[in-house]
Amino acid sequence: MKHKTFFWFVLPSSLAMLLFIFFPLVSIVVQSFYVNHEQVIIATENCGPFGCTPTTMVDQEATKALRQAQPLGRFAGFATYLDRGHLAVNEVGVAWDASNGWRDFGSRMLNLPFYKAMGFTLTYTFIVTPLTLILGFMIAVAVNSAVKVARGPLIFFSLLPMIVTPLVGSLILFWMVDARGIIGASLQAISGDPSLSVKASTPLMWIMLMVYGVWHAAPFAFIVYYAGLQTVNTDTLEAALIDGASRWQRIKYVIMPHLLPLTTFIALIQLMDNFRVFEPIVSFAAQAHATSLSWAIYNDLGGETRQLSSAAATSVLTIIGVAILLSPVLVRTWREFSRVRS
């Protein structure tokens, strides 16, 4: 392809990436270094027959003028990143000095908002992602092995969790785990404890959030794996069958190596999605038991006092976290690409 043709071919997508990805990211990074202006307070005295009383009041005009002069706010540098709501450098030092061993230090760290959200986010990511890959692969192999007449309905029902809106799907599961729902009532009957409540237990709520995450994401992994199974060389499978390879050996030595690039692709997508877990927490009203980095951003932007700098700093830290998680897979992919080119 000629350079001029290639330039006009990629120009629309490049402009869209600049407008909707690059420039917003730059604005978020810039906003994270600024904080809201403090209100201008003026001291006055109210004098009456019995003396004068000092009072303070907000100078609305001066505060408005200050905000107009510096719309981004007051420059604070990395102060937002280091405060108690984020990296909490001072609090971490105090916790380390006061802790008795790593376990005590970890429990103290989880009392800080950012590290509490990070703890759930990482746990959710590292549990849901491999389970999604395994379940999606198992469903794809099962559907691919079914008779052709049954494949259509099986594919439709397997894709239902992905078709249902995430918010609606999580709400449905939330109602099911209620004490009056089928799952909640069944758990009470099995345990013999009529007071058992998923919503009141932090471990059970974490498990339910992860169950929902796997249930919702598995169809994506399934459809990608199923498409990849259609490209497996049938001659290789038949040769392995003639050589006496069992079903598990054919899957392990023929199908799984063939689908390895797809596994890398699905893992990348799921790592990014799971690290940004948000909808289940809101739908399950699980803020008291689990918070994520995305929920922290949402919480900072909600209410009457919107903490833009805090939300921006958490967004930047989230982006850095995603980049760190993806770096091993990206480095491995780049090495394979370079080896193929050479």
C-alpha cells in the first residue's frame, strides 16, 4: 500500500483516537495536579449596644473571581496522589511503624480507602479472569462437540449473559440472592441458618460479585474460542486420533496450542475489564463490603461537592495499574512478534 493511501486510510481512526482517547487522558492528568480553590473568608465584627461580636463570612465575589482567573483550580502538584485518599504515604509509614508483622500491616493498609479498593480490585481481577478463560473454553469445546442441530440453541443460550445489560443482569442476581430469592432461601435451607444473608456478609458478597463477573464475561471468551475452534486443522486432529490420542490429549496438544493467541487476546481484554469493575458493586449495593478503583472515581464525582482532582488522580493510578498488569503479556507478545519477523 502506498504511503499516501495508507495515510488517508488511517486518518479518520487516528483523529478519533486523538479526540476521544488521547486528549481526554491528557486533560485528566493535568486536572490531577490541581485542587479546588479554597473559599475566600473575610472577618467582620457585628457591633451592637452590648459590644462587638467577631464573625466570618464567605466573600462570594472574591471566590468567584478567583475561580474565573484559575478555572483549573490551585496547583498542588503530587499532593493529591500522596494524600490519605490515595497512596497515603504518611499513613503507610505510621502503619508500618505501629504494625506487628506483615499480617498486621496488611490489615492496617486495608483500612485506607485506596488500598481497600485496590485489594478488592486485584482479587476480583486475578480470580475472575482465569475462571472466565477456563469456563469459556469448556463451553466452546462442549458446543463444538454437540450435534449440528443443537449448536444454534446452545450458542444462543450461552450468549444470553452477554446480551443482557450488565446493570439488569446484576440486579437480577441481586434479587435472587436476597433472603426472599431462590438463591438466598436455598443457602439458608442448606446451612440451617434462617438469619444467613449474603448481603450482610463480606466474604459471601465478594464471592457473589465474582460469580457474577464470571457469569457475565464467560460468553465473550466462549464466542472467541468457538470461532477459533472452527480454524483447527482437522487433518491434525484425525492424525492424532489415528495415533491413539485420547480426547484430553487432542485438546492439550493440538487445540490448546492452536488457540494460544486467542487466549492472550481474551486475557488482555478481561484484565482491562475486570480491573475496572464497577457495575456489580453499584447494582449489589455492596459499597459497605467491597469498593473498587472505578467505584472510588464514581464516588468522588457524585454528590454536591465533586472532587475532580481526587477522581482524576484515581483515574491516572487506575491507568497505571492496568498498564502494569498488561505489561507481561504485551512484552511476551512483542517478543514473539519480533522472533517471527526475524
